[in-house]
Amino acid sequence: METTELRRGRLIDHIHLVVHDLSASRRFYEALLKALEVPMGGSGDSYFWADELFISSANSPAAQGHLTGRIHLAFQARDHAMVEAFYKAAMENGGRDNGPPGERPYHPGYYAAFVLDPDGNNIEAVFHGPAQRSADSVKITFDR
């Protein structure tokens, strides 16, 4: 499969992970998001969120009392250094190695690291190689 163009930000509206230990997950994800330069969006007693990612405990009303199953979630990274910072933050904050930073055979320039979060989810940071982006993010403003 040869890929010459990727589009991001139009398929997924949000992802909701329901975790066993909210404190452990908050420590883990806050460290990863900081390494990826993504600010936290907000939090409450049973949840926290950043951009499209919403994480809650099973007792959160949105969770309906059930943990999510094992998933693979990949974050975008700006460069190799950001992938490496992601991996280091994960290892220092309760993550387990699932593939250290390095080139992957998915397409030329694919540089990624894989870690397991406290619930066993496969979390990745990927840099797809030098490319031009049309925008850093999509900004949505709601009419009130």
C-alpha cells in the first residue's frame, strides 16, 4: 500500500475510554499529552478530557458502569523528538513498553513508539515524516 496523502481530523469526533483506576490514568495521560504539547481541556471527579479524548471512571454517568475493551489509540507527533518524549513520559508514568521509538514498515518515514496504558490499551505516538499541514487543528465555534 503506497500512501502519498493522509487526512486527519475528519473521521473521529471523540473517543471515550472508561478506565479502572482514574488517578493512574490521569497521571499517565497528562504526562503523555504534555509531551505531545496538548493541553488538558477539563476534569471532574469522574472524568478528564483533552481535545477529542474523554476518559472517565466506570461510575461516571457517561460510562454506564462498564469499562471499555482493549483499544489501539494513536496520537500525532510533530517529529522524532516528540515521539521519544511521549515514550519517555509513558515509561515514567505507569506505562509499559509495547515497541520503543523507531522506524516502522507501514510507509516510508513512519516513526512511532507503542506503550500499554494502565488498562492495557495500546497507545501510540506517530510521526509520518516531513510533510506540510494545512492547519495545526480544526477549530469549531458554537453559535449560542
